[in-house]
Amino acid sequence: MSKEFDAPFIKTRVTEHFIMKDVLIALIPVSVMAVMNFGISSLMILTIGVVSAVFFEYAYQKAMKKAITIKDLSAAVTGLLIGLSLPSTAPLWIVVFGTAVAILFVKQLPGGIGKNTFNPAVFSRVLIKILFTPFITNWVLPGPDAVSTATPLRFIGNGSKAIPSDAPTFYDAFMGNIGGNVGEMVKWAILLGFAYLVIRKVISFWVPASMMAGLFLTMLLFGESNVGFALYHVITGTVMFAAVFMVTDYTSGPLNKKARIYYALLIGILTGILRYVFDLPGGVGIAILIMNLLAPVIDGICTPRVFGHNVRIIPVSSIFRK
């Protein structure tokens, strides 16, 4: 995740370290609630996620004789996001596998931060879901007893147009009294992080809002104007977490302000289509990766025509990621 910088000829004190520190602060409420809800297992997952991500970045850069950049905290953010994107029952070796993929292959091989096409944490999470589904779908309820349960998305899948009576309530879904990944469940904690990042001007309010609006409107259409059904899709699963902490990643998203809004809106719409038409409850990650690929195209469409030119001049950086 990165903040929009002024043009190169204007000096600024805003650095990657400055931005990533704010992101880590914004993730504190989510992380604290994850540990409070799931105890030592989630604490181990988050710790291993951060430590292994930082280690892989350091080891790669040391081996390749490159400048060591772990102090910018971007690796720590990636590791924490991966940990928060997993259930408390996930084996620790899967966490290490996920951070290795994210740091070594998605982030460092293309050239490091600012040059990766895909969001490292999202790519890693989707790959883990594809390769190791049996290991990461043992959802449990918050609490010391680790009672197995289903996620709320199971109740509104398979072509549903309404919320069944046995589904968790809106209150339980918002407060995190449900099964799911440790970082996605407590929605008020996510909103606290959202508010912090907006106040600090690290992200724009409209990007996460557009993503959630896109999903809401899509499910409103599929749900035959059932507002409750559409809203339930927004507050369940990883939608809010992804909207705040992943869709707002500037490296893998468009550069143009207007393009970011369209990009986020399309992620929400595509998530709804994947969920309803293809019955993919975790369609958020796939939607983000698809739109990562299309980000330069959206940038090109939204780039203003330079005065005196008949066509838009698309920045090379929007195509080749600087």
C-alpha cells in the first residue's frame, strides 16, 4: 500500500516507511481482536507471518547483493496481511509458504516494491486457497473451545436471493461472532483502521467505498432488490478487510485518482458475479488479481488528454510499473 506522492520535482517527507507504519497502526485493532478471539493460535500465525516475510525479503536481497529494504516495513505489512487472511486453524507451514510466495516471487523477482503487478498478499492467499483448501477451511467460532462452524457465505451461496433464517445475524456478522479468517470477522475493528487511514490521508475514502458499493449494487440486482441480502454480502467474508487494506494498494492498482474509483467499483462488481454466477464465496481475491492486470488499461482510459495532443499520453510507469 502506498500514498499518492506529489510530482518528482516537489520534495516531500512522505516515505514508504511513513506509509507502512500507518498501515501497521491501522491493523492493530484487527490484530488485537484476532488474538482476543482465537488466542495463541492466531498470535502464532500473525507472528510467523511477519517474521518470515521480513526474513525472506532480507535473505533475498542479501543473496542478490541488493540494498536491504526491510526497514520500509512493507514486508512486515505483507506478512501481517497474509496472517490475517487465514483461519486460526491454518498450519504454520502454510503461513511460511504464503510469505515466501508473496515476498520472493510476487514482490522481489519483478524488482521490489513499486514494480509488482499483483498484490503480494492477495496473490499468496488465492494460491493457498487453490493448493491447500482442506487445510484452511476448518472454520471455528471465536473462543477457547474451537467449535467448528461454517462461514456466513455458505448460507447465501448456491443461487440464494435472500438470507435464510438459520444464517448468523447482522449483529453477529458485524461483531465477529462467526467463523472465518482471523482478520476479516470483526467489522468495527476494520472500520477503525479505515477511519485512521483516511484521517491520515494514506487512502481515499472513496476507493474502499466504491468497492463495497459495486458489490452491494451487484447483489441487489441478483437478489431482486433485496437490500438485506445485498448488505449481508458486504459485511460477510473478506470484503471489508480487502476493500480497506488490499484494494487500496497503489502499487498494484491504477495511478490516476479517477481510475482508482472505477478500479475499485469493478472489483466489487466482479466479486458479486464470481460469488453469484460461479458460486465462488471467496471471489474477492480473484477479482482483485484480475483487476490488477487491468489496472494499466483503466489508467490509460482515465488519463486526461494533454493539451495540444489528439490522443491520451499514457505514462510508461502505468504499464511497466516504474
